[in-house]
Amino acid sequence: MATPKQTLPLSFRLIRTTLRILSLIAPWLVIRWLYWRWFRSPRYPTPPREQAWLDNARQYWLSHPLGNMAYYIWGDTHKPYVLLVHGWSGRASQLGALAQPLVDAGYCVVAFDAPGHGNSAGKSTNLFRIAAVMRALVTQLGTPHAIIAHSFGCIVTAYVLRAGLAAHGVVLISSPTRAEYLFAKFMGRLQLPDNIMQGFRHRYEMEFGTDVWQRIDADINARSLCVPALIVHDRNDNDVDPQCSQWLADTWPGSILELTEGLGHRRILRDAMVIQRCITFINQI
């Protein structure tokens, strides 16, 4: 399902034009900048509604080789906990609307700021770093009853589950599913020559291996999982094509795919009906 075209900001169009010109003069410099930008994790101000959710949580710090990582707990830690995993350029508070309803349903809730996000250390990150912090947090707190992940957090979640992290069930919201999809979206917006795209891919594969695309694709990792999964996506998501969640549902054994209407990529996290559906699913696992 194709998403509507979005008008790009003037600043982005100026960057794109500059990169096109530089591609003719110094392609190596463009590749170097793209590689830096790919892993850069910009931080955005926390909206008042999200700050209010954080104000109801207790903040802690996880000591990690990557630096101090912020995490937050709502509710009674003696109860089974639900781990919330945010997406790229996001923060734990984006899933804050889920916290109190889950606490009211009898769960403890834990969320963390990924490396380079929110209040955690770092200015850039990648899936493997986020996965390492996620595993360290679970090692400290114990096995979560369930995981609720959003956007890029869904790819991270599928990766760590295949690597051995345990959970009784997962909810995956607005999942981009495939690394190739994200790469094509990133490069498609920039509209750069093929040699630049191939140079970027080569540098990426030199660092992480030529099979990196397959190792981190959520639909590939899902094939070997037996964890119950609820997959939710909005038909009007302009950030991630709903087809991505269809790919995931097609390969995740026994998964449930549900499509919403008119909630987009982020408002879906605050929708009362979606939140209740998540709780109902978690209660049943």
C-alpha cells in the first residue's frame, strides 16, 4: 500500500542538492557523511504530555560500557513487568500512554531510552548497541512477561528474541520489518547516484558483514520464533508502509495482524482502543 507523498522541508532539499553536487566532485565525502547520518540519533524535546507520564515513573540508570542508560519504572516491581521499546529518534516517553493502563491491569511497566536517545548517553547508535542495552536491562530485571515495541524497536525486539531473550508474548506496532526497506527509503529521499548508494552499502557491509541485512530483518528472525505476537499497524501510516507489518505477520508463526484507521505512525501509541487491545492480548498469553 503506497503512502501519500510528503512535502520535504526546504532545509532537506538544500542538503539533497548539495549532496548531489558533491557526488560529482568528492563521492567519498558524500558516502562518509551518509554513513555518519545513518547512525546519528537526533533528540527532540519531550512534549508536555510525555513529561507528565515520566513524572509518574521512577527513573534509574543502567551502567553499561556504552555509557549510562536511562530507564523508567511504573508500578509495583513485584508484579510481572512489560518492557516498552521505542523506535529510532524516539524515547521511552513516547510509549508512556501505555504505562498507567498496564499498571491498572496488574503489571509493572519498564521503558528505557536507547543509546543516543532520550536521556541516555551517546550521539549515535545502531541495532546491535540497542540490543546489547536491552539484554543488559533484562539481565538485571529478569524476564519480562511481555514486550511492546514501536517502529524500529520492533526490528530490535525480533533480533534479541531470536538471539535468546525470553518473553511470554510481544506486541509490535508500526514495524518497518526490513533493513532494506529502511535503506531504500533513506536513499530514495536523497535521490543520489547509484555509485553513492553502492559505496554506502559496501562500507556498511564491511563493518557488519555482507549478511547484515538478513541478520537483522524482523521477518527472517520471526521464522524461528514461537512467541505469541500481536502486530498492529495503521493503514494511514506515512512513515512506515503497512505492507511491512504484513511481511512480518506472514512469517511470524501464529501471529495476529490488526490494522487501524486514521492513527498514523505515532498517535497509534496513544489510542485508547489500541492500548486496550494490547492489554487484552497480554492478559491472554
